Amino acid sequence: MATEKRSGGGMSEQRRERLQLEISREAARLFWEQGVAATSGDQIAEAVGLSTRTIWRHFRSKESCTEPIIVQGVVTMMSVLRSRPRQRSLEDHLVTELGRLRHERPPVDLADEMLAMRMIRLADTEPPLRTAWLMACDQVEREMCVIIGDRLQCPAGDLEVRMHAAAAAAVVRVLDEHIGAAWIADADITEFTGATALSRHLARAIRTATGGAVGDPVA
């Protein structure tokens, strides 16, 4: 029987991650409904059914509680990019994999995606939430260095690889912010609707940002 890996405090990593995600959901919900300033750590703890002390054992501040809900989508996208076969174009891979995720049980459900979009939207006016969002974007850039370095057969720390990674991460951030703002405002996002349309937008943006260095199949 499979066992869960335990951390130093005795709680398994899987259980810790589940608990942190549940805290993150409630914090994001409260921030959106009543504002960041009006939400306290005590309220977040009460919403989850935990003590305030437990909240602070898992998070350094009330704003940092949003990090797990924001990072979920980042983790999913990075896993998709890491799995791209060398002989497949970025467009074809994203269409296939994002389409598959939408038709199976997705790692990030729609309710969590909406909460993440709301937190990214709030980050425009809430500097501490902006920090959480930019930390997630920094994670994207760091992982892009490894992914792109592997594609180009160069070290992740190579200057050209780092510049391509920074450009690719930036367009992913801008697209996420644009789509999220439009979605929340109930604006027309037809051009991004569906895995195929979104995949082609992402692939085209990454290809353009990297001057064509990222996107084509490689031998």
C-alpha cells in the first residue's frame, strides 16, 4: 500500500498541501468578497475551521495565503511544457495536452481557476497580492530556463536561454492577466475560448517573444 511522505512535523506532504490549498481557497474568497484590508487572519482561520495559530504555521502573512491557489495553474502549465517531445511543435503539443486536461479530470478545477484569476486581478491594486503573483511568475521563468535550455541543448544559466525564458514567462503573465481581467469583467473572450484557441495564442506569443527560437520541433 502506498504511503504518504511525512515532513519533519509529522504531517504528510500531501496532507499539508491539501490543507494549505483549502486555506488558500477561503482566503481568496474572503479577499474577493470583502477586500484584503477588511479580512483578518482570524476570519480566514474561522472560515477553514482552524485556529489562527495554525494559519500562521503555514503562511507568513494573510496575503501569502493566496499563493497556493495562484501557483496551481503555473504548476499545471509547467508540467505540460516539460512533457513536450522534442519532435513536436509547441502548437501541436499545447493543443493536444491542454485539450486532454480539459476532457479528463483537470488538476485545477474551474472554481479554483476563477479564484486565481480574481487574485491576479486584485493584485493590480493590492501590492502584497502582487508579490504573490510575481513570485509565481518568477517560478515560471526559472522553470522556463530549464525547459528551454534542454530544447536548445544549452545550460539553463546560459545568457541566451535566460533571455528567452524571461520573454516567454512575460508573455504568459500578460496573457493570464488579460484573459483573467476580461473573464471577470464578463467581456468577450471568444478568441481564447477552448483548448485549441488558447493553445495557439500561447504558442504564437511564446514563439514571437523568443524570436522563433522556441516553438519548432528539434532533432
